[in-house]
Amino acid sequence: MASAAKKQKNEELVSVCGYIHSVSVVKTAAVRKNKYFNAVLQVSRETFHDVAVFSAEKRNLFLRAQNCRSSVKLSNVEVQPSVDVLCGRATGVTVIPNLTFPYRQPPSKCKRTVGDIRKMASTAMVEIQGRQDASGTIRVQLWESQVGVVCFGKTYKEFQGELFLTTTRETTVEAVSSLPGLGAMPRCDVKEDPVVSVTGEVIRAEVTVSRTCGNCKTAQVDFQPKKTGMYKPSAVANVTVLGDIGEMNVSANNSVLHMYLVNCGLSHLLQDAQDVEEHFLDCGVLKLHIQNDNVVAIANISEESPSTSEESTSEVSTPAADKSPAMSATTECEAELVCAAAEAEEMSATSESEFVCETGEAELVCAASEKEEMSAAGACQ
């Protein structure tokens, strides 16, 4: 016997008639991982409803009705505010005779100019194939790894964009063939603030760590401490640096903090905000690359390579070149003293040799005199 809830659900099931448009590919739900696809149902000349079908095997029926532009009847469907029409496994798709209104493309799928898109609400989700035409241009804001993927002069598709086509981390970028009807490529000058390198110590640190589920990507507020390892942590830091240009308050996002801690082998600190704060206050001198009060890279001076230290030493010793005249004068004085000492030694050696020579000559004279005296004495005898 059917329950009361099931009876109420069966009573809410209705049937709708119309034309099928814009059948999407099969997608996977973020939470329950169910397979589904989307479509658009035209129920009158000017009325269109969004359809979500949680039965992937029915996609071929919807595609056939879309390609043949057949009028169909969808039975056993639910009407919900979020998607208008919700279809499931019990939904039936039946071809019926012609309806009283003609087949028309839904307005959201008609070709629109950039000028039309700019008039839409900022919360409207759009899918575009060009960023400029005769009616104007649209700026594109990219996230992290997408910056190096997009190149000027090529054609792309951006998904999940808003008025300025602000992408998300899940946005995919792929090159497609050139689109017809585009005008000349406008000049796009991306102006960026300069990157300033600051060396100093962190005197204040405020770190906030949040955790998200790896499957549904939702923030986790209430969780058991034993399950913290199952969630992916992300951190944001506001620090005050005391360096060569005084005090500066800067911010560092999760990408910068994660890269710095991984390079230092301290990624485990992301599990506790207080541990990250204590590390910054105790790590000593840091080198921060700052752009528009935001840190884009962090390096620990004490952990740099020896070659870098040698370069730093050579750079520090460079200003001593201004004192080179005094150093050269001192060297000349020392050289003169050495030369004077050498001359003194030579003079003393020469004096000693002359003294030896004079002494030797005196001894020879004395010996000759004694010999003459002896010979004279012998003659007298």
C-alpha cells in the first residue's frame, strides 16, 4: 500500500506539452553525483521553461524531438520554482499532433550582441563565443592558472561568466575556430600596478583558516576535530611588515600562503591558524613581493641558497668602493715602509760585508809587517 507522502507526490505530477530546445550534454550533480541533463521546453508562443531531466537514458528521445522539431507531451513531471520542470525515470515522452503555436527558438539561445549582454542583469549566467563585436567589448577577469592559458588574438569560450565575464576556478578555457563576423581586434592594454619587493620582519599577523569539502566544495562550519584531515584547508592572512620602508599592512591569499608553506615544508601548519601566525612572528626576515597592497610571493631570506647569499654579500660590499682612495693610500704607506725596511737590511748587510773586508785587509797588512820584521831581524844576525 502506497504511503501518504508517495500519494501526495503522485498527485503533484502533471503533464506538459510543447517543443524541445537546447538539449545539453549529460552532467554530474555536485552533491549526490547523479547524472542529468538540461533542456528548454516551449509551452506557448512566448513562454519557455527550463527543464532538468534526471534520467540520462532519455537524452536520445529529447535530442530526436529537438532535431525533428516535433511537438511532444511530457507526462509525470514535477513543476518546481528552481528549474520550472523536473523530469525523472517515470517521465514519458510522447509525440503529439501539431500544437496551436509555432516552433520558435528560445530568446536566451538567440544570437546576442555584446551591447545586448551588457544590458542584462549582473546575476545572469551566459555562455559566449566572442568578447567583442561592432556593438562594443567586454573585459574578462581570469583566475590563477587561467592567466597563462588565454592569449590575445585567439578565440575562446568562457563559461559561468557574469557581466564582466568573471570566471571561477572551475571555468575551462579552450581554443576554437575563428568566429565569422568579428571586426578588427581592438587594442587591449592591460595596466598592472608595479610589483614592489620589501624585506622586513612580520610584527603582526592575523590568519583565518577555513575548510571545504573535497567533493561538494562547500564550506564546513561544524565538524568533528578528528575529521579535519578529510577537508581541504584554505587560509587568508593580514600581516604588518616592518621593513626598510617602514610599516606596511598587506594581505596574502590562499595561493600565496600555500605555495610559501609548501616550499618551506610546513604545509601541515594550515590545519591551525594560530600555528601559521606564530610561524610568521618567529621566522625572522622575509622578502615580500607586493602588488597593490597584496602579497604575490613570499621568500624566507634565511633559507635562500648559498649563491644568493654570495650575491647579497657582494651587493652589500659594493658601496665600499667609495672608500678606495683611502685604502690605496694606506697600501702605499705600507709599501713604502716595507721598502724602507728592505733598504735598511741591505745597508746593514753592506756595512757588515765592508767591515769584514776591511778587517781582512788589516790582518793581511799586519801579517806582512810581521814578516818584514822577522826577515830584517834575521839579516842582522
